[in-house]
Amino acid sequence: MAVSERLAHSGGNVALNDISDEKLRAEVDLLNDEGFTAYAIPGDLSNSASAGIVARESLQRLDGMDYLINNAG
């Protein structure tokens, strides 16, 4: 999650994804508590339908996207 923290500290709004909803929400809560804008978008990126939902929801919440960093695995 270091990349998302760095982007947030640089002024970016971030949408984070993880298959683990609990872990995801904890990271997003930390960023939001620090005053940054972060969204939790849970989903399994190994499933194409779920990946599509994650992508669409990210675009909607962020009102567009400047960078996409894939770090699944």
C-alpha cells in the first residue's frame, strides 16, 4: 500500500482494490483519517467480470483516472 500512500501524500485521490475486504477497508480508513480521499473497491481481479466492476466503479468514484497501477498477485 506504499504506492497509494505516496500518491495520496502527493495530492492524488486513490481507489484501492483487494480481495480481502477487511484489509482493504483498514488501509482506506487510515488514508481517510489522515485527510486524504481514498475509496475501497473490493473484488477479485482474477475474475474478469469482477475486474470490470472494479474498473468501472473506480472510474466513477474518481471521475476519471490519471494513473493505473496493477499490483495483484
